[in-house]
Amino acid sequence: MPSYTAEEIIDAPREVVYNLFADRENSGDFLPVNVRLVSPGDAERQGVGAVHFLGMGKMGVKEQITGLIPNERIEYRLIAGAPVKDHTGTIVFSDAGSGTRVVYTMDSTPSLPVPAGLLKLGLRGLIGSMISGVRKEATRRTN
């Protein structure tokens, strides 16, 4: 299963950074995709079990939140819309001086034959755009 992990420090408090990643419904304001809640979570609207659509128009993927530890960890898996057998994401948050260390990992098993290097390049691009959008929004909110 090809995997890619990025580790970045975002110059904002951990609670701010975590909330930007966890509030999927409003992340379309600062990410290059539209996001909408398809079905709420088991105990909280955007909590474990919640399904979100991410994409443009009708083209996109559905992801389900599989684990949340507030201000520490977010886990999700794709459940529709991508040619993959399995795709999971894990985002871990920790303090880094006055900022927040974000360790973002995506693991993906394509259902079509795709060279691992090409898939890793795609995963890197996805993670990079998410982190970049959160970084810009965190800066805007904390300055």
C-alpha cells in the first residue's frame, strides 16, 4: 500500500489548527475543493461516522471520519468516488514551541494499476494543498 507522510509546523495554537482540519463543513472556504456534510456522525455532527463529500460539482469523493481525539488526532477513510480499494488518512497534532506540529499520512491502495511513485506524488500533492490551505487560514485567524 503506497503511503506518504508530511510533517509540517504551522505557526498557530494546536486548538486552532486542529479545528481547521476537523471542521470539514467550513474547510471549503480555504481549500481548493467544495465540502459538504452528507450524513452526520454518531454522536456529533462532524464526529466519528460523519460522511463528507469533497470535490467540484458532482465530481469528488466521500470520506468517513473513523477516529477523533480532540486536538490530537483525526482519522478518516474514503468510502466512495475514487478508484481505490482502500484509502485512509491520519492527521496527528502536537505542540511545537508556539506552533503546532502536523503529521499527515495518507495510505492508498489503487484498484487500477498505478505506479507507486506516481501515486505517492499524488498523495503528496493532496496533503500539501490541505496543509497549505490550513496554514494560510490559521495565519489569517491568529493575526
